[in-house]
Amino acid sequence: MPLDLIDKIAFCAAIILPLFNIPLIIKMVRRKSSQDISLCWVLGVWVCILLMAPSGFRSEDVVWRTYNYLNAILFTAVAAVTLRYRKGRA
């Protein structure tokens, strides 16, 4: 079934929105620090994304499915980089 204009716009947004994680990752890598990012926020968002992902992966809605795949991948990278560059870990 072909996508109508609203679905095409939403599909583009589903691809673009998770890409905004990339500058955050780059910033942490360049500074070699994630101190300005709340660890509670990152882990809370990441866990919620992981809990929602299975539903998104099974969805017949291509926009929701695409968003879930990209967001799960890129926010996992955010969480990993945040933990990697966290100072003061035991």
C-alpha cells in the first residue's frame, strides 16, 4: 500500500528525529566527557525505548517500525558513549 503525503512526511521525520542523537554522541567523544548529561535521564530514556521497541518492531505501521529501529540503535549508542565517558566511576 503506497504511503500518502502525511505518511511520507512522518516517515521522513521517523528517520530524521533519531539522527539528532549523533551530534550528542560527537560532543561527548570530542570532549571525552559525559558529565553534563544526566545518567538517570539517559538510562531512563534508554530503558523505555527498549521496552517499547518490541511492539514497534512487530508493528505493521512502517513509520513506527522505522522510528523504533533507528531510535533503538542510535539511543543505545548514546547510552554506551555516556557510560564510556562518565568520569568518577568506581
